[in-house]
Amino acid sequence: MKITIVGSSTAAWLSAFVLSYTTQHEIIVIETAEIPPIGVGEGATGVFSDLINGVYFPTDINVTDFKKALDCTPKLAIEFKGWTDNDYCSPIDGTPTAAQLKDSLFLQALAKNKTKYHVASSCGYNLENNKLLGGAFHFDTTKVASFFRPYCKNKGVKVINGLVEDVVFNDVGDIKSLVLNNKEHIDTDFVIDATGFHRAIFKHLNYRWIDYADHLPMNRAIPFRLNYEDLSANEFSKLKASTIAQAMSSGWLWKIPTAKRMGCGYVFSDAFLSDSEAQKEINTLYGREIETFKPISFRSGRLAEQLIKNCLAVGLSGAFTEPLQATSIHTTIIQIINFASTYCIGPLDQKMRDKFNNDMARLYDGMRDFLVLHYANNRTDTKFWKMISEHKHLTPLVKEMIEYSKKAVPNFSTMNVYFGSVNHQLWNWTLAGLGYLTPELAQKELDNYTSEFNLEKQLKEYRILAKNKLNFQQFIKGTPIKKVKSKKILNATITALFPEPMYSAHLNRSFTQKELDFVQKNKNNCVTNAGNLTSKNTYLLNYPPFATLKKELQEYIDDYFSRVVSPVKSITPYITQSWLNYTEPNQFHHTHNHPNSYVSGILIFSADTSVDRIQFHDHTYNQITIPTENYNTYNADKWWFPAEPGRLKIFPSRLIHSVPVTKGIQTRISLSFNVFVKGIAGDPLSLTELKL
């Protein structure tokens, strides 16, 4: 199939990147330098980070090169200043207890301090203490195309410079060719419109617009940039790894710190403010004349159908809410991955189109609801905010969540979670910031719930992890951390007596399509575990699709026994049971070990490498607990490893282990297996002989 992508935007090149790496279709990008991309700075969500890190599909992107090319800085949260009586913060992550029956760490933090509850999450704690660890990133949107273009070209993507002036349809109403400004005809089987608000292709189609203006009244933005050298020492010292959303008289102003400058912009409603008045307010805020770019007009809403016939509208062409919470690129990535994974295989029938359009409608309407929530405040000092305080713009879901929050704190079962959706964790940060979730309600929920998680202990763990990390000012200036003088090391040795072996290897190949299909097939035949799903079939390695994999795993098991156990030749290890575990976003795998087995193994099929873990726990009993400054394998009561696709772990079956709440957005899939031995164990003379 020949797919033609029209546009020079971030959405155009993200579409080309995803499709060229996940399909075998012929791909053409028609771009023009006459229409520059919109944007001076952008904040990403975890979805963009996952894309770059190869979570959704393998890529050859060097993450360090990406961050350097796009002037990236870490992004830990969004700070809301002036929206209500107290400034508040919305971290981009949740707490370690977010997927449990009650988010006990969030509740403890809110009950303790109604303005500092964000420290319950790793990103929130690191933001509060100006430490750069975790999170997503800010970047310069004008550099996206130049970065992705060579990667796409290396995958065979053809680039044509030109403007599409007309569209030619075939007899059934599908687009047959595109007519450029030089009158050249480009034949095509499928078209992706990534031309932004211009909608160069979709304007030729009979589309319908779903308007959000009654709920999101912002319709104008004036972007500008600030250089770090133009900031006062006091202004620069207050910068952190966050997007600032600062309330203004008729809207709000974004401040996004990239590596070389600040990307800023005033988003407002022109029903309450003119461009000249907005410019004046910007100048007053900074105490000097600020040079701004051309104002941008927009209208919040979405296409009723983003997929019509053989044409897909992506990015701003398909929908736009407003700049708050970095939803635009987030939804674009969800949209194109959804399309590439399911709808890009061949010709589409109307049922498939309807399914895609319904899924995208749900995604964008859900984003609209989440953004509307931020305007459920009670500020009344200007005409704009007085209008907002009347709450006539609130959607039914927002009203429902506000009423719900008067009686209970939303948890993992409250929201309808799907790929790309806004979960209860993000809703809760804002509901608490606006005062709908109160310390009193949080304490009431804690009084009726028992949790093994303690906030102070969790904060200590955050503090240890962030101890030697850069702060934001050091990152921008390139200032190294001051080295701590090392302690005197005495001439002594430490011997690890009776240690627990942890065998780690990486499968030296990609999983075959036959293996992946078998994994997906078994997902439809599972039992509910304590926190996730487990396949009903517990002898999966005995089936033909896993035949080669079983032989390879046996080689690693033999190597483990040779190097760790070193048994006599009559002892032969073999795999007994084997099963698959499916852990959806915000689920977990309970703490357990594997009885009636000598060693056990775990092979990761799918995981979000940046956040997913497997965790092992010390099974010995320590009578005295001494506060620890630095954890190591001698004093730690638990130790975790990142979950990386293709990674294999083999360990004694007695070792207690678990999977913490998954914070990624894809299903974590792992194959577990047990190993026993054949032969004669023990010794007849010592009365320990056991014939196996």
C-alpha cells in the first residue's frame, strides 16, 4: 500500500516514523517550508518518552542524541500558579500505591499537608527538592522534523517538497491522487492529513466538527521566547523541571524550560481580551517589552470522524483541545500507534473505520473532560474568571467527579482506563489542588484502611535515590555536582557468606511472530491472580510455538546449574511448569515465591523499560532495624531490576519476589517457569538419598 503523508508538522513526522518502523508500506511525505510548524516549546507526557525509548516497537534512536538535538530538559510535573487560593502541582507520575484499593501514599500526603501532597510520587518529591530524576521531557518542537527526517529516509520514506492544491477522487469516493502546486499528480492508496488547522486534504471531504468551545473557551494564543541570560538571578534560581501554567486575567501563560531558552505563550479568550491587551499584560508581568510571535487562533474541538474513506486526519488536523497538560502530542502518538497496529494492515471496511473513530472520540472527549476540570475553580477577580466560576462550562463527567470527591477519593476502579486515557492519579492531583479532595476526607479514608506503605519511609527512599542528582540550574549551566570527599578505606575485606544467586541474561534474538501470536492467544484464556492475570495453561513451553524457546531456556538453565550448583553428572535439571503473566497498566503481581521447585525463571516479553520493575525481597528475619544512609546488597531488604523485553532471570525458587504497580501504558507480559531435577539427590550413607 502506498501511504502519502501531507504536512511538515510534528504530527507528520511522527506518523512517518511510526509507520516506517512498523509496516512495510511505501511511504511518501509531502512537505513544504512555506508553512512552518507551530510551537516554541513543548512538554511531553510519558507516551513520547516511551516512543523514543522503544517501548512500543524497536527503534535505533540514541536517546542521548535525541535529547541533545531537541534541546530537551527533564519534565517532572506541571505547576499551577494563581488558579486558586493555593498554588498546586500535578506530577506526571502516580504514587507506588496508585493501583491499590486505596492510594494510601497519596492519602497520607494529603492528610498531612494540603499543598505538598505531590511529594507522595517520585516526580513530585524530586520537583519539590529540585532534583532531576525520572519524568518525561520538555523539547523544542521546531526541531522535531529535522531529527526524525533522516531516520525515516533510512527506512525508505520518500520526501517531496510541494504544496497540495487539489485532490482527485476515484469512482467510489476514495482519494486517487494529490495535485501539487507544480501540477504534478501523486498517486496514492491512503492519505494522512497532517497539515494542522489548515486541513489541506480534509477540507475536500464532507466532515463534521464536534465543538468544545462551550466547555473550553480559550481560542487565542500569543507565543514568545525568553533567553535564560535575560532572566534575573532570582528568576533563574526559581526554575525547576516543570511546566508552569500561570493564571492571567483572561486565561493562563505557559512557561516551558528547554535546554537553551524558555518557550512561553499566553492562552486566552478573545471575548475578554484583545491581542494588544494581552501583549500589555505580558509586558507588565515581566516588567519590560517582550517580543512575541504572531498570534495563533484556534477553536477547541474534534472531527466527528478522523478516518473518512482512505484518509486519516492526525494531530491538529483531527482535533485540538488547548495547550494545557501537553495533550496534543500525547493524543497524536496514541492515534498513530493505534492506527499502525490495527488499521494499517489493508483495505478498511466501514465497521473498522467506525471502531477507530469511536476510540478516538472517546480519547479526545476524555482529554476535554480532564482539561475542563482545571477550570472548575472559584476565582472571581476578573470578568473572565467570574464567568468561569459560574461553572456553566463543566461537562457531565466533571460534575460527577466533583460530587464523587465530596464523599470518596477516586481510585483505580473509578475511571474507565484505556490506551492513552487520563487515569485517576492525574485527576486526583487536580481535584486536591482545587480543594475538592480535602485532608479531612483523606484521613477518613485512611482510618478505614490498612496499608503496609508508610509515607515517611517512602520519602526516605526517594531521598536516597535522588541524593547525588543534578538540580535544574546545574543542568542548564552544565555545572558538575561537587564531589564529596571519599571516606578513608581501611585495609579489610568483606566476604559474602551464603549469598543468593541471581542469574541474568538476555535472549540474543527478537521474539518470532509465531511466539508473539501464541502469547496474545493465551491472553484470552486467563485466570485472575492477585493483582493481574495468569494463563490457565501452565505448561506452555511444551507447545510447538515455544519449542525453540524452550531449547534456548534449557541452555541457560544448564549454564546456571553448571556455574552455581555444580552438581554431579547424574543430576539433570528440567522445566516443570511454565505460564504467562499479563499485568495491565496500574496492576501489580503479588509478593510470592515458588514452592515445589528448585529454581525458577522469568523471561520478559513486553514491558515499559523506563518504569517497570521486578522486585526481590529479603526472606530472612532481622531483629534490629538500623536506619540506612546508602543501600547495598548487604543491608537492603528489597532489590529491584528493570523489566526489559528479552531479559531472563533465573534464581532459587525460595526467593520472594513481586512486581510493583506498573506505571507504563502497555501490558507487561512475562513468561515464568519452574525447574526441578532428575537423578539421585543426597547420599545413602547420610540417610538423605532421594531418587528423582
